[in-house]
Amino acid sequence: MATASFETVAQTRPLLSSSEEEQDLYAEEEKSEVSGCTTPPVYRRLWFVVAVCCAVIGAVVVVAAGTLIYVRSSNIHESISSSQSCQNSSVRREWRTLSTDEKLGYLDAVVCLTKTPSGIGRNQTAFEDFPWIHNKRGMSGELDLHYKSVQLITPRHFSPGTATSSTSTKQSSVAFVTIRAPFFFDWQLNVHDLPTAPIWDPITGFGGDGNATGVRTVNTASCVTDGPFANLQVQYYADEAKPHCLSRGFQAPDDMEKYYSARVSEDAIANLMALPQYNDFNLGMENGPHLAMPHGVLGDFFSDTAPNDPVFFLHHAQIDRLWWKWQHAEPGRRREYNGASSRHSKEAASLQDQLEMGALAPKIAVEEVIDTQSGSLCYEYAY
């Protein structure tokens, strides 16, 4: 099994010659012509910006990773041609098991996306392309993917962990931005102490709660003022054009237990994993653990533009992980896919249903991402 890894680099054409590439490889730091981002030496080889990924739960959402983009990710290290067999799976690990260099490298990659122009032609950053698509196609927009059979599946394909956008300029220069997150946040390790989880670390994490004494920005939350995304400016909140800072507003202890802990408790997860049919598991996930983080963190996470918060993708990778475990618990489950093809439709879901991600990525059939070790995917989870 191969350990998942990632690189962070932006590509512009024309490319460097082989000799120039080799010299650049040993430079102390590299600047992206597209975004002006600085990438750490260890992540500078491939001509891709591989930054954040999310994996999502099953069949309900293609642009809902987790809620919006749920399609299972297929990045450089986790994808194969549909005609090939998966013989050397990459392994997705829990965030706290990563080395400091791995954490910082990933965080730098995500920060780079916040400085890179939109890949879908909007006046925003490449990072903001994900919440935009999540809202417009995955929530109350064109597709409204929640509560559909595709909800678990979409995150596997949508995550910045997997979407690629390209933008052409008059100079025929092309920038590729791909987000991949071969990591997950296991909330079961922080059932009763979410605010102290390592993902909120100001140095090796995503920063913590919003400023308790600061101005309320969205959803009773306030600006995140520590960590790599401190005071990050985003343009939208749900359907509103509302420029504001990335905001969080952790629930008070009693409410945290009610809205977060109860949904990810040992009993809650055990009951979910015991559900025998895919559609029941899918809906149970949607109404249970899927809502835990948004209801516990609030702020941007608690909106249709939830991917404004980069932790969104690790949350959805955990959802994908539980689906992966459910699929492997019984023979025949890997390709089980049933329920309604859309939220209010009487049409049955099919493995031939197409996952749509707007301008972020081409359509792809559900059967290509239903199994993490077949079709176009080749990855598994560490546990």
C-alpha cells in the first residue's frame, strides 16, 4: 500500500526546460506565477496545485462534499484509469497522525488556493470556487443534492481533494488548481472536547474559534484571528454576496453536547453502522454525523457555503471513511446504491447516474466512484 502524499505547485505555460526544472527543484523556495504563493521545498515537484480534498459519503451529492461535493476524490496518488486494477492503494490518515512538516505543507497548499484566481471565471479565488459551487449546485440551487442517493458519493469526487479547475488567459497561460485532502478528522476521538481537537491548533492546524469579544459577522459567529486562515476574507455567505472574514462560533458546552456530541457518540455511530441498506445509511449519515460539525462550529460552517471553512473537507473525508467501513462490513456492499435519484423524485437511483460539479470538473458516473478500489479510484483508510 502506498502512503498518500501531495504536492503544491501552480502551473503556467510555457513550462521550464528540463535543466531549468532541475535547478528550480533545489531552490530554497518557489513562487507561483499564477498566485504568488510560496511553496515549501518538499512539495514542489509536480506541476499541479494539489491542496485540499474531502471525501464524502456516498451517493448523494456530487457537489456537496460532505454536503456539497461528495464525490470520492481521485487525485494523482489515488486515481487510476477505469481500465486498470487497483493494486497499490494509497492510505488516507487521520490529521493528528501526520508529521509537522506534512501538516504545514498541506496548510500552505490551502493558503495558496486563497491567493490563486478563480478557475471558473468568477471574481473570487480558487478556494472560493468550492463554496460557490457547493451552494449553487449542491444545496438549494440547481441540484439540491442533500438527502439524495448521491450525497455520499459526491464528496468523493468533489473535495478539494479532487476537483481541478483551469483558466486560460490571453497569453495562453493555463493555471491548474486541484484540491486534494488525503487526510480526515476523526471526530470520534473528540466526542466531548471538540474545541480542544488538534485541527484547531494555531500553528499545525486550521486556527480555532472566532474572537469571543469581536464583532459578530455571520450566524452569531466572529472572525477567526489565529492560525493560517486568520482574518481570511471570503465573498459569499449562502446566497448573499457578503464579504466577510472566515468566522466560527463554537457552541456553549451544553449545546455542544446536544448538537455535536450526541451525533458522533459511540452509540450513535454504532447504530448508524448497523443499518443494513445503503439508502438508510445515507439518510442516517445526512441527519446524524454529517450535521455534527456544522452545528458545533457554527459560523461559515453552518451555511450553504460551508466550504468557506477549510475544515469542511476533513469532516467530509471522515464521512467518506465511515461509508468505506460500512461498505467493507458485509459482502456485496461495495456497489450497493439505492434510494431516490433526486430529493423529491420517484425515479430510482442508478450506478449510471451522473455526478455534476459545474465548472469545477467533468461529469462522472456514480459507478466510477462507488468503490474506492475500482473504477477511477485507488485508496483506502488507515483504520
